[in-house]
Amino acid sequence: MALIVQKYGGTSVGNPERILNVARRVIATRDAGNRVVVVVSAMSGVTDSLIKLAKEVSPNPAEREMDVLLSTGEQTTIALTAMAINALGAKAVSLTGAQAGIITDEVHTKARISDLSPGQIHTALEGGNIVIVAGFQGETSDGEITTLGRGGSDLTAIAIAAAIKADLCQIFTDVDGVYTCDPRLVPTARKIEEICYDEMLEMASSGSKVMQSRSVEFAKKFGVIFEVRSSFNQNPGTLVKEETQNMENVVVRGISVEKNQAKVTVTNVPDRPGTAAKIFTTLATTGIIIDMIVQNVSTAGTTDISFTLNRDELPKAQAALQGAIREIGAKELLAMDGIAKLSVVGIGMRSHSGVAAKLFEALSGAGINIQMISTSEIKTAVIIDETKIAEAANVVHEAFGLGAGA
Ligand code: ASP
Ligand code: MG
């Protein structure tokens, strides 16, 4: 008898019919001879509308109260899912994050799990129940309700799978798994059968948001193997696990695309210690997340520094930097949006050369100009014009032989 953790995301429990669909799938898993713990998200759109409601009564709601509010989304779903399972004739019991033993730090709205004591989960399982746990929430050691950051139900599922030593952890979502590229952009994109944690993290941080990054980091740390698959069909999904030797044979596992980027260039930055520090600490204190950074060769004692960020953060960055630019004696701030990032990702890059050359050649063949380049051990990324992103994704996908017929 296997112990299985299944997580169903917001769209999978988006309405009563879908909750009944989940209930039937869970019962089928139990009837196949397994013990099942189910983690559910809030019904799709619920967390967003709760946030909107909060903003309607207060411009700046206390984070403690946000957590009390947002945790109700998942609490609704656990009760409904348990009711649906009971109505179909099987035994289920719902548990809040706190009841499931999820202890977190005190950082409201993005708490980290510090401990997990699954006593009540085990008791409920021993009583012959299917156990339904609220994702995304926990409590501090003082009993305050906390939430784990957007997308945090993934983390709940992975953490529970680690704590109860589950044989299998399945993340059910509205896509069939992780693809070699977004199939809406690249029609020949294929589902990836197996991917390692580091590749999954790079894909997620470069735009392929199938799962919350923190939950993948947690899975890596505790060696939780999990499968990402669809709740709307029976297709096998993508297995995410430690890297194996033969994974290195594939040079590029996938391509990830991130639109809505912007580029800022600070010109004529005096070339002396402390100027870059000033620019980026200023940005850091406002909480703006910076992606690529490029500094030019300096001529006549000054240099240009460019960086990219999410387009929505551009006005904030521009405002934040005005003072810093005057202070360090730089000339001006040039901002540009309408750019996108394309990244090729694969652990095989560590042992194969020529990945960057092949990427640049594919783009040049399509007449696409590269504006910025960055690399890591398992990723090569370029910034290009946003209007060219679909074409770029297709030619690069083809160049690395990732397509369906490959
Ligand atoms: N309901 C939360 C959110 O929308 C958590 C989750 O769905 O994983 O972010
Ligand atoms: Mg979600």
C-alpha cells in the first residue's frame, strides 16, 4: 500500500463540478489500494478577489489580517472537497494548515515553514480517512495564522510529502507537465518526461511558471521526487527529480520565455569603486528585483551600466534612481520596454561546448538582434525585441532539435 500526496491547484477545483471531478480521482487513487493525502488551493480567482476586497476597505491592510483573510480561500476548498468525497461514499476529513502541523516563522504573507508535525494527518489516515489539507497556510509557534506566498500550496504539498515520507507526490494542474517551450508559442513543443531540480528552477525563474520556485528548492533540499501532471486527463506528466547521468546527454532540456521586461541604462557612470553599489543598493531597498546586469568597458573614466527588470517595476526604478544618479555624478537614465528574455536551459551545458554559438547562430539566421546576453552554468539567456519572441523561440527550439519529430 503506497502513501500518496496529491496537490490540486486552483483551476482544478475552480467550481463544484471540478471539485467533484477531483473527489472522484482521489477516490480512484484510494480504491487502487493507496493511502491518500490531498492538498488543495483556493478555487481559481478566490485569492485575487480576497486581495481586491482587502484593498477596498484599506489602502494598506495589516499583513497579519491579510493572512487571516487569505487563508479562508483554501479553508473553503478543503471543506467542499471533503464533503464531495463523503457524498460519493468515501471517508474524508479536512485539516487546516495548523491542524496538519505546519509551523512557520512570523513573516506574514510569505512565511517559511520551520517545522511540520504531521501527527493529526497520521491519526486521520489510520482512521481510514482520505485527508484533505489546506495549502498555502500554516501557523506560527504562537498560533498566529500565516500564509506561504503566492502559489504556496505547492510548497505545502512538497513539505507534507517530505514529512510523512510519501511514496509519491503528484502536483495536479491545468497543463500536462513541463514542456520544452510554451506550446502556445511553439506548436512543436514536447512534454518533458524527466527534468532535474536545477533545470526546473531555471525554467521557473526564467518564466516557465508551472510551479512556485520555493517549493522546487524545498523538494531539492529534501529529495522529494514529484510529478507535474494534469487533473483534466490521465496522461502521465513530467517527473522532477535529482539529476541522473543520462540526463547530461541532452544539452538543452528546454527554452523558457519571459515577456514584459524592461531595460534601464545609466550612462556616464564615473568608473570608481562604489558607484554600482550605490545604484543597486538603491534598487534593493525599494524591493525591485533586477535580472541581467551589464557594465560596458569604460572610456575616459566613465562607463554605462544596463540592467533588466520586470516592466511593471520600471516607474518605481526610475523614481528610485533619480537621486542616486545625481549623487554619483552619472549623466542620465535611459529606459526602454518592449523587450523579452529567451533562455535555453540544460545541465548538459556543463559538459558540452558550443551552446551559445548555436543559439546566436539560430537568432542571426532569423535576423533577430541580440541586445544583452547572460550565462550561468546551466543557462544561456538573451534579451531581444518582444515582437520577435515567438519567432525566436521557434528557431531556437528547432536548432536544438527539441521539436516533436526530434
Ligand atoms: N491560493 C494561493 C494563491 O493563489 C495559493 C496557491 O494557489 O497555491 O496564490
Ligand atoms: Mg495557484
